[in-house]
Amino acid sequence: MISRRQTLGLFGAAAATALLPGARLARAAATEFRIGWQKNGVLALAKRRGALEKRLADKGITVSWSEFTSGPPLLEALGAGALDFGATGDVPPLFAQAAGGQLYYVGTYRGSAAGSAILVRKDSDIKTIEDLKGKKVAFKRGSSAHNVTVKVLRKGGLKIEDVEALDLAPPDAAAAFKNGSIDAWSIWDPYLAIAEADPDTRILTTAEGIVPSYSYFLANSEFTDANGPVIVDVIDELAKVGRSAQDKLDDTVKELSEITGVPADVTRVSLTRPGADLGGVSTITDTAAAYQQALADEFYDLGIVPKKLSTGDIIWRPKAS
């Protein structure tokens, strides 16, 4: 998995490459496709199956993979040119765009809103959302869990300032939750399904009816401008992998369990939540685009994102052949 130090190393490599004579020209004839991935979803299945390697082989393009535990550092690397492609939730692209990262939205899919939740300990005195006031609530800043936390608190008549918000990556938050040093944890699958299986854990609320679960495929803009057909092929292949995975869910449960190390029964929970559909991969839809712009506006108004964003400026649509 990629640590922040390793991410900075990727930045350095990208910067060094950019300084080489003819490096920009080399992008026009890509020989490598560098993917940032997390251990879940269609990308994880595609990696296991070698689907993208097979699809791009005829183009003379090899595929390399770098694992991340959350979206923000993944998009830092992608925006800096150290990666070409990756998938995240809805919030990380906003921070990446605000930071001037070179990226495009190139694809989307929807998951189950029940796959995101705020957890508390079974014996916690937190019984309602309102009870979170003044409590230590952990989530990865700039992740989809950040959005879920904001929206859940609002439903309870609270603001983010009403809790002690702690910026913790999922592995660190899991440990803190386990040892009781935080009061609540906002998290997504498969971390949610793992924690939920612990009898000492209780779900305070899921995101169902509060915030839809949009995720996005993003690509480095320079790579995409020079290699648009590659991105088209990749999104098409991921859609095929997703449809196949949804049609053969028993096999998919086994595959993802082996990829993640999460027990099959726990993996099945995350794949069978209401609205879960691995087969919904597509290029950016008008609905997904509108959702993302509304989220950008909201996070700017709340002072979370530091500048006004036009997300439509970085939505990429394939040219008609």
C-alpha cells in the first residue's frame, strides 16, 4: 500500500520524467498505463483477472498497479502525473481540482448508500445523531466519508464544527475505533463490512436516504489528451468486468475475498447491500455531472473546499469516432 512518503516519491519520479527531453512527446505514444487502486470494486477484479492487461496488449501498452488506502493520496499522485488512472469517491476529486491537479473525470458508477455508515461501539451512550455533539468522530478528510459525515450531522441538526473531527486514514481509524480512543467512525465498504461483523460494533446510521453513493474514475489530463482511445478501451473493459461480476456474484464474492483477505461472508454483505451493482460502469452521465457540481458548490459554501469549482471544466467525454 502507498504511504504518504511513497506518494511523494511518485511525485518526484513524475517531476524528473517531465524534465527529460522529449518526455511530453513520449506521452503521445504510451507504453505503460499506471493505475492507482484500492482493494474493492471493479478495479480490484480487473487487476485479478488481468482484464486491462489483455485489452491493452494489442496497443503495446503494459499495466502497472499502485495500491492506496483512500482516494485523497491516490488523486494527489494522479494529479501530479505519477499515475494515469484511478477510482475514488465523490469528494477527493474536489480537493484535487482545487489544488490544481491535472485530472479529468472519465467514468462513473453508483454503489449502495448502505455501504457507508457512521459506527459507534455497542455499549456507547451515542444513540442518535444528535448525541454526536462534542464527540470524537474520525474520517479521512477529503474522502467520501467526509461528505457522509457532513450530511449525517446536518440531518441531526449539527454542523461539522459541533464534533471533534479527526482526520484518520481507514487503517488508523480502525485501530483507534477498536481501542476506544474515538467515539465514532465514518467509513465505507469493505472497511464497514469488516467492522460491522464485530459484535461490539453498532451502526448509528448508514447513508441511505441521506447521500447517494457516487464514485468516479479519473485520469491524468495530459495522458488522456494524448491517449483518449486508451481511456475509452479501459472504461469499456471495466464495464464488461462489472457486468460479468454482477451476473456471477458467487464467483465474485470468492474473488474479492481472496483479493482483500476479508472473509467471504463479510464480502457478500458489502456486495448485496440495497442498490449495490458492479455492472453500472459508464462514461460520465449528466446526472453524475450535476451531482458533482452541486457537491462542489456545497463544500465551497461550507468553507471545506477553498475555492469555487466548475467541475464541468474537467469532465472528459470521448470524441465520436
